[in-house]
Amino acid sequence: MTAVSEPTSESELAEAVAEARAARMPLAVQGRGTKSGIGRPAQTAATLSTVRMSGITLYEPAELVIGAKAGTPVAEIEAALAARGQMLPFEPIDYRPLLGSEGGPTVGGIAAGNLSGPRRISAGACRDSLIGVRFVNGRGEIVKNGGRVMKNVTGLDLVKLMAGSWGTLGVMSEVIFKVLPVAETTATLVLHGLDDARAIEALSTALGSPFEVTGAAHLPLGIDRVPTTLVRIEGFAPSVAYRSGRLRALLKPFGTGDVLEGAPAADLWRRVRDASFLAEPRDRAVWRVSVAPSKAAAALARLRGEGEIRHFYDWGGGLVWIALPAAGDAGAAAIRGALAGTGGHATLVRAPAEIRAAVDVFEPQSPALMTITEGVKASLDPDRLFNPGRLYAGL
Amino acid sequence: MGIAFPTPDADILARREAIVAGLARLLPPGGLVTSEDERRAFETDAFTAYRRMPLAVALPSSTEEAAAVMRFCHENSVKVVPRGAGTSLAGGAIPQEDAVVIGVSKMNRVLDVNFKDRTMRVEAGITNLAISNAVMHEGFFYAPDPSSQLACTIAGNIGMNSGGAHCLKYGVTTNNILGVKMVLVDGTVVEIGGDALDAPGYDLLGLVVGSEGQLGIVTEATVRILRAAEGARPVLFGFETSEQAGAAVAAIIGAGIIPVAMEFMDKPAIEICEAFAHAGYPLDVEALLIIEVEGSDEEMDFTLARIVEIARKHGVKTVKESKSAMETAAIWKGRKSAFGATGRVADYICMDGTIPTGRLPEVLRRIDEIVKGYGLRVANVFHAGDGNLHPLVLYDVNDPEEAHKAEEAGNDILRLCVEVGGCLTGEHGVGIEKRDLMNVQFDPVDLDQQMRVRGVFDRGWLLNPAKVFPLDRRITA
Ligand SMILES: Cc1cc2nc3c(=O)[nH]c(=O)nc-3n(C[C@H](O)[C@H](O)[C@H](O)COP(=O)(O)OP(=O)(O)OC[C@H]3O[C@@H](n4cnc5c(N)ncnc54)[C@H](O)[C@@H]3O)c2cc1C
């Protein structure tokens, strides 16, 4: 058991970091730890958690902005927003189904993981909505960057660096997001029986139309083993009716399909978001692949013959979730080999700790970028206190 | 004038001939500008009150040439100022006497268009509008649309993280770029990001966008392109007070409507722009909103009906819909030429602070007081949906005392923006213009942290070194 520190304020947080620094004690940085299974196992002596720093600090619906302390449960944020008909635009993934973890994810955690769901294709990623942060750096200093206004180019954008840094650059104490109204109506067009390449073509056709698609996914095994392709549109009721009609006509060459609405559709998109189709069997490794959509199906085809593989696509084909046996390198060499030359990259999001210690969980970078990466780490966390080795070995 | 430049390095000035000769060996004929006359075209940008003659201007035609120039400058400890089209309003591209300007304007080709993936690869010197023009035939466009889009380059847009009138819906530059090729200070070429929607490791792309030429020279970019809506229609809403206009904006957003654009003009701005563009702006109102919606005709009718209903509740005096493509063009011409049109009636400095929109009426009143306090006039245009203000402080450039007052008034306005919870710059960048106000928005630890990150890319402060960070406190590690 390692020691757990749970500061209740930003100044306590800064003190905790300063103490750890003085003691040269590396820290596992986390909210509630629902995603502690992601990344390389870090060598840490103690855990620093933001769970006791909780609460919404700012919410101005008319300004489309919400701020909260980093340990605030995502559920609390989403409830507050829903009460005013608003939402986090990027549809953050909930990793609990996939990782089998418990407890309520915190808002600091979704920022640190840059967790973005299906609406990323139209509303941007978590990093696009994150407009302000306060964090404690590895020197124990409280730093702020960005702010509460949605247009801000004052100085270097460290907010972007914090998004997706997986707690390796600083411990966020407060985050501020841009929000959007929840659409009045949602409709999902469903096409059946398309193979991967055709399905991605259909999704590209939909996304290249003027009809504002906000979700574009393909499930090769569908719900009842029939390949299923999903296209979501959102907005005011008359507009959704009009656009779904136009889209169906446009997608005619790919089949007639039907329209799904209400709770079943919402549930389906939640499963796409959380990759819960791949949650079982639990002993499989799960990868998340990011690639230009037009190159995705061919890359997947190159994986055939690598044993039992299941996969599905989000982001119009630009995000591929892959499950395969967690043996050997859990498919690392095969997947990265299949992506060679595509510009795509792969992240191992679920695997036993031994495998995560042995393979590159996050895609290795070019030597020049790795040098910059090491420099950035040193500029924020010179003594490698925060999650050492979690992102890259030696970082 | 109030803004200082560092004292030029006498050693570099003394070595000018050798440096120029060295650069000439790296560039084809026409790639190096050395004569005083020709260099003069590069001595300032759109922040014309300040100018400095550069040592020389390199205009590479390829990433390799840019890299060779960077390597040479690095080896010789020569400072470098990256430049696109030089339309920065913050003095971001203004050179200094001991620096070589590296301009990317010759690198302006489209390298690849991929409609299926909705991405496009371009050289960094291409203009913003040329990107959209290259894909218009398929109904696509590149979303961020600075009013300077005819001239400004994607390199400069990346440098400043530029925005535009339609950013309320589509986001600013950083939300629409997927990757860049960049030459580091020592001539190393790196690819950051790519053509996928996210990239491994730290978000270095997010760091580079808006870094004002301090981290490297961007030579290529992969941008997202979008399919344009079926139609777009701007509507003019005239109000008797800016309070009413501000309340209407809040109520529209509160009703769950995010128009593509919501632009505000006050009376002086309306008059100036109408005289220039003959767009049919109402002249008997104190505040004008241009609200644009998109979609099919029926969809636009529907959304506009809702917006009009809200505006009526907030006492709108005139509502005027565009009835034709020509009227639409005139409405936008008026707004997009606001700066140019103002320039025809007076000299001006253009501020760019952002404020929480809820503070709008109060801030407008106080801006008026500030400017009147200096005995000057102000015209206000701004992006109402996101609180990005552009007060244009009018003055006479031939009157040094007035020029000084205008600068002081501008600084007071920016202090006010920070005081109410906003920031110094929403889209134009810090450059030299707001450099010495950075301490108003940031504490020393905030700036030190930014400089430490900057130092990862440029230990020796060779890249655009006079910008962004106050001169009196500079660190690298
Ligand atoms: C009339 C007018 C209207 C304007 N309207 C808007 C508007 O609506 N929205 C808005 O956001 N801005 C606006 N601007 C400001 C300006 O046009 C933008 O900042 C624009 O992005 C600058 O582009 P540029 O090519 O002229 O870059 P420059 O002015 O040449 O450079 C801008 C910055 O980018 C850096 N830079 C240039 N090239 C590179 C490179 N290759 N690599 C790295 N760094 C580089 C420079 O060092 C500098 O710091 C307006 C300006 C004018 C004059």
C-alpha cells in the first residue's frame, strides 16, 4: 500500500507537491483512479488525488462556460448543465465499462486524458472545449493559463499541453470548459450489411454533406451480428426531420436503412462512446487507433490473420477500437505494422500490467519530437515527480 | 513612442556583410532581399506605428531552404523573425535591426486535397482565402475567416491562432488544424500532428498554434475543410441601446441557438461602415447586431423566426433580412471592411480584448469614459457571441501627443478587459503591442512557466525575441 494524499484546497495541493519534491518522492496523480489502468505502470511511492477538491466554481449558461475544481465528479457537472439544457460538447468517454473500474470519474481526469467521444467530429475534442486551467507544476507553484472567455490567445497555450498529458506535467486544480446547448431532437440513420470499406465511404459521404452529422460510427458485428452503420444528426425538430430526409436520399446507394430515435438510440451512442461492445470478454486487450478514415479499412484488413480480432469504428472511420488476445505483446507489433505509412497511431487502453510495462502503450514518437517531449516534461516537472514513466519509459 | 525594442547586437550589425553573403549562398536568386529599398517593405506589419529595418529578408521556396537559413542563423547566433503576409495588428511580424526576416510568402501551393477525409495539405505561405477557393468547387471551405483573409497567410493564422466572424460555430485556427511541418531553431525539420483527429504524446500542435513565431518556422500545414451549409443568411437587428443588444445575444444563446455569427457594431462603427459599403445598415440605432444563420431555406426561416421573436422581446427597433446574395455580400463587406473603412476617416489602433459577455453593457460604458477621458473617439465592432471586442480608438497619427494618448487609452481598455475576467487578446496576438501588459493578466510564475516551455524550443532567444514576454524579466529554464 502506498500513502495517499488528498488535499482539500489548491494551496494544500501545492504544499503536498512541494513536500513530495523535497522528499524526492514520485507521485501517482489521479482523481478517483477510474483510468489508472491506462498507461505504463508508473513507479511511484505515493498517490496524490484531487477527489477532495470538488465543486463547480463558475457556471454562466448565457456565456456557455462552466468551471469546476478538478476533483468534481463528471456526473455533477453533467447534471448541472442538463438542468439548464446544456452539455459538455465533446461527449467524454466513460472508461468504467471497458476498464471495469469503479467510482465516479472526475472532471480533471477527462481533461488530463483529453477524452472525447463521437461528437468530436463536429464539436471538437476535449482539448478544444477546455479553455482554462489552474495547476500545480513540479516546482510546487500554482500556475494559471487560459481563462473563462472562449477567445483567448494571450501567451503560450499551456491549456492544450495539460489536455491529454495524463497527469505527467502538473496536477490540475481547476478546469474551465466551453459548453453547448443540448439539441432539441436527435435522429440516427441506420444502414445495414455494409463491409468496412463501404461503410466508411457512406460515413464520408454523410460527413461531406451539408447536413451536419454529429456522430458517424460503424459496427462490423452490429447488434445482432449484422454490420450496422450509424449516422447521427441533432438540432431543432423541423431541421432534423429535413436533414434526415436529405441524408437518407443521399445515402440511398448504400441501402435504404431506417431511423432510430429516443432512448435506444441514445443508449447505442453511449456504447459507441464508451467502447462497451468490447468490454467482454474481459481478458482481451483493447487498442484505440487514430487514423485518417480513408486509410482505416485497409489497415484493418492487414490485421486479418492475427488471430481473433474484434473492432468497430467511430469518428467516421477515423477512430478504430480493436480487441484481441492479451498474449505476447497484445498485438502491438501487428497493429503498428498495419498502420505503418498511414500516419495513424495506436494506444493500448486495456491490458494486464505486465504487458503495459513491456510494450509502448502510447505510440512512440520521432527522435526529434521525443527530445521536445522530454524538454516539455522537464520545463514543467523537472524532478519527474508526476506519473513518471506512465506516458513513455524514462519520461 | 512607448514600446521599447532591445538594443541591437552591435557585433551582428558589424558582421552584416558576411551574414548576407552566407545567406546568399543558401538561396536562389530572388530568395534574398538585401537592398534598403526592398527591405523597407518588411520593416513593419499592420501595427504601423512601429518599424525597424531588418538585417536581410530571406524568402525560401521550400522547407529545405528555410531549414538551411535557420541552421545558418543559429550557427551565427542571428535572430530570426518569421513572417507571413505582415498583416499582424499586434506588431508580431515587426523585425529588429539585428534580425533576419524569414518570410514564407513564396511557399503558397496546395499540396493535397482529400475530400473523403475532409483534410487539405498546404504550404504555409498560402493565403487564408486561397485555401477556401481551392475547394469551393466541391462546396467545401476552410472555416476560420479573419477579415484580412484575402492577404493573410495560414502561417500567420497559425502564429496568432486567428479567428473570424464565423468562429462562434466553427472555432478558431487551433480547432481547425491537424498538423504542421515546422523548422526548429537549429534547422531540424519536424512533423507535428498529421491527418488524424488526434496525435500521440503531448499536444505540441496546440502549443505551436498561437505561439507567435517563437517556437519555429511553420512551412506546411494540414487543415480541416468543411462542407458549406446549403445556404446562409445574415439579418440586421438595430437596437436603441447596447444593453438591449447584449441582452438579446444572451437570450438567443440561452434559447439553445448558436448562430454562425453574431457581430456587434455601435453607432460610430455603423456610420463608418455604411458610408463605405452601402450595406443598408440602419443609421437611426445605437447598436447593430448582424446575426447569420445557415441551412436550407426552411431551416433558416425557422431559426430566424425564433431569433426575431427573442429580439422583439428585447425591444429591437429594426429587423432587416438579406433578400439576395448581393445584399448578403454587402452586409458582410461592411463588417469585414470595418478596419479599412475606419482607416479612411481617421488613424486608429484596434484593440482586441475579450470579456465575459455578461459584462458587455458595463464595459462599453467604461470604454466610452476611458476614451473620452483622453479627448478621443472610439468605434466599437466585435464578435458578440464570444465577447471578443475590437474598440477602434481614433486619433491623428501626425499628432504625437494624440498618438501617445491613443496608446494609453488602448492600454486602459485592455486593463479593464482583464479586470472584468477577460483577457488582453482574443485573436490578434500579443506581439509587441500588448507585451508590456502581460503582467496585468499573468503573475510572474505564470509567465515564467510559459517562458520555460518556450525555452525548450529556443534556449538562446533567437526566434522573434522582442515579442510576447516583457523584456525586463526573461528566463529560459
Ligand atoms: C484589416 C485587417 C483585418 C484583420 N482581421 C482579423 C480578424 O478578423 N481576425 C483575426 O484573428 N485577425 C485579423 N487581423 C490580424 C491579422 O490579419 C492576423 O493576425 C493574421 O493571421 C496574420 O497573418 P499574416 O500572414 O499577415 O502573418 P504576419 O503578420 O506576417 O505574422 C503574424 C505572426 O505569425 C508569425 N509567423 C508568420 N509566419 C510564420 C511561420 N511561417 N512560422 C511561424 N510563425 C510565423 C509572425 O512571426 C507573427 O508573430 C486583421 C488584420 C488586418 C490588417
